[in-house]
Amino acid sequence: MKALIQRVSRASVTIDGIVHASIDRGLLILLGVGVDDKEVDVLKLSARIPKLRIFNDENGLMNLSCSDVGGGYLVVSQFTLMADSRKGNRPSYVQAARPEQAIPLYELFLSTLATESGREIKSGVFGADMKVELLNDGPVTIMMDIKE
């Protein structure tokens, strides 16, 4: 399981020309679920993200978490994070979980992130054609892969 985490001033997901979800200051989390991922991976990742200290404190140092600054969370499923582009010109997605495996893990991630953060989690729609708009703050972008 991989999460591309972006500190944002604002972010939104639009589906069929309608804004489905949006946040102001907070984290945009692009989530990729792999074929080897299990519930334990979801629990590890959803516990770490709210504690990730990537927001500036009063001294300009990244010492605060999203929860510390009252930020929002927007999660978007993105199977392309699981791409293998080491060979050829067309990435392979064989490591991306099929929907029947990925959807329950994605939904578990949303609910456990809500519990861990104590915040409402905004999200896209799994498998939908989404337009994601964001204003990256910093820019700060962190790739989190919980596999050892």
C-alpha cells in the first residue's frame, strides 16, 4: 500500500463536472492498494498519517501534524501509484489490486483514518473518472510505503 501525501492549501475532486469533495488546508492523500496488501497494512498507514509532522510551527519548522493545525483530509484512490515502469514505455499495473480486493481496503482506510485523526474524511469515488485539483503548499509531497 502506498500513499502519496501532499500538504495543500486547498484541494478538490470533481466528477462529471460537479465538485464531489473539497478541503481547505490539510492533506491530499492519493492511495494505491497493491495485490499483497492486507488489513494490517491499512491499520499501519492510517495510524501514521495523522501523526506525520509536515506543517510549520511558529518558528517555520515542520513540527506540526495535520491534526495539530485542524487540517482536512481528502483521500483519492489511485491504482497508478502501483505502476512498475522499470521496463519499456508502458507501465505495468499487475501489482495494483483488483477492485474486489482494493475497495474493501480503501473503505477500511477511510474509516480508520477518520478514527485515528478524529476528523471527517473527504474522498473521491473509487474507480470514477476524477479531476483532482490542488494547491500544493510548500510544495511538500511525501511518498509513504508501509511495506518493509
